Amino acid sequence: MGYMTTITILNDGFSQIKDNPKEFVDKIGEGMNGNRRFLGSTEINNVNSFGVGNHCNNVIVAKSNHADDPRLFISYQNSMDTIGWGNDDSTHLEYRKRLVKIAKGMIQYEEEQIKKLEQREC
């Protein structure tokens, strides 16, 4: 198996992606390595937000991970982040707590939906 890269696109800025395809691909390349060039320096993060064209954050790229390593992503409020395995300690504590709370709610909802499906099969 190889490596996988997770990308989120903000639809509001999609026209800029269409107009700047090379820049889009270049940003994906930066993000899949965990890099983000910013004001003359390079930051290394698990998830980076990029601007393409004249839009400031229309592409979010998660650092590549091995295809056998599971990762859990939460995308909302024009952002995406990873929780659990593969996360680093750069994310603020309160933000991480909020992501875990959201994830628990999502898992609870999914468990309820599974129970409904199982009841239909009986």
C-alpha cells in the first residue's frame, strides 16, 4: 500500500481553483508533505489551509499518511482537522476538546442509525 492525502475544498473559492490549476496542484504538494510556506518561512503541520488565486483559504490539505493508518477528520465551519491517531500537540487544548465532543455526537448519531437499520432487518 501507498500513502493517502485528504483534501477539503471550500466551494466559495472554487472558481479560483479552476482559474489557477497549477497553483492548486502546487498547494496540494506542499500540504501532503505537511509544509506551508508563510511570510518567508515554512511551517510543518498535520493539516494546512492554503489560498489559491485571490481566495485566502479555499484548499485544506492534510499531511499524507500510510494507507494502512486510519485517521478521523472533522470538516465544518470552513475548516478541517484530524483527531486521534496521527495528531500532534500543536492544536490548542480547548479546540481539541470541542472536536472530541463533536466526534462523540457524530458517533452516537451513527450508532442510532445503525440500530434503526438493524430493526428494519428483523
